[in-house]
Amino acid sequence: MSFRNLAFPILIVVAGGVGTAVAGQQAAAPPAGPGLDLINERCGFCHSTAQVTSVRKTPGAWAATVQSMIDRGAELEPEEQQVMVDYLAANLAAPGGDAPAQP
């Protein structure tokens, strides 16, 4: 059997194992609330909810990220921005102090 014939089955087995490992490490769904509603409504044009909620950041980093998304065209009123930042900081916080933002 040639390497070419072996490579595809090996790739499938490896990819399947990675998918299983990642699936086993998924975090619990974030709690419902107005902040999550805003994420679903306003961030869903460019990101899946899972993409947003799989990240952990400090409150300052979340504020910077939300502002960065607004600067890129996300439509949020100032009150909605605060609701979203408060939700993200309360429910998807990173351990430790304020780290630089990663949009």
C-alpha cells in the first residue's frame, strides 16, 4: 500500500480524535439574559454565538473588544454596549487582572 493510500485514512482517524477531544472540552452554555440576547442579535452577522462565548477575557479586554467591534460596524447603542460588556465580564471572565484586549 502506498503512502498516498494510507494518508487519507490516517487523516480521518486523527481528525476524528481531535474532534472528539475538543467536543469533550466544550464549556457549558452561557446563561440567558439581555446580554446574551444582544450577542445573538448583533454579533451573529459576523460571528457564531459559540465563537463569542468560547473566549475568556478580563472586563477591560471585553470592553475593548466590544468597542473594536463597534468601530468595525457593529450596531450597538451606548446602553446596549454597557449591557453586553457587563454580561461578558460577568459570565465569560478570564482569571487574573486586566490584560491587553484581543479583538
